[in-house]
Amino acid sequence: METIRIQVDAETAQAYELASQEQLERLQLMLQLWSKEVMGRPQRTLEEMMEDIADQASANGLTPEVLQSILDVTFELS
């Protein structure tokens, strides 16, 4: 693994800082899947990419419930 830096808004940064280790690991997985899709196949529609990302995330244990818990942390900080 390598570490990268990305710019995000203050709310996202705060949610990231408050996230549990499990949430951080799942977020990292989501970012990895998303970046491979976006950078690997730019000719595909956003909907197609999102469907594939959802399928891959689900196969790796990121259920809709887990995703919702990650999103809840973000919106609780708003």
C-alpha cells in the first residue's frame, strides 16, 4: 500500500478523522475500486461504473448497511 493525499472539504475531513478503523478500511476499499473504474475505463457511463463498483464492493463485504453507517458519520457532522 502507498499513501496519497487528496483535498476534501472540512466536513469530509472531520468525518474521516472520526471514523472507526473498520470504516476507514472500507472507505479505502471503495476509493481503490472507484479509482480503478474511473481511470481504467473512461468510456463507460457513470451508471455502469457505479453498478460495477457496487458489485465489487458487495463481493468484498461492503454491504449497503455498512456503506450507510459510513455515510451516517459524515452527515452527523453536518
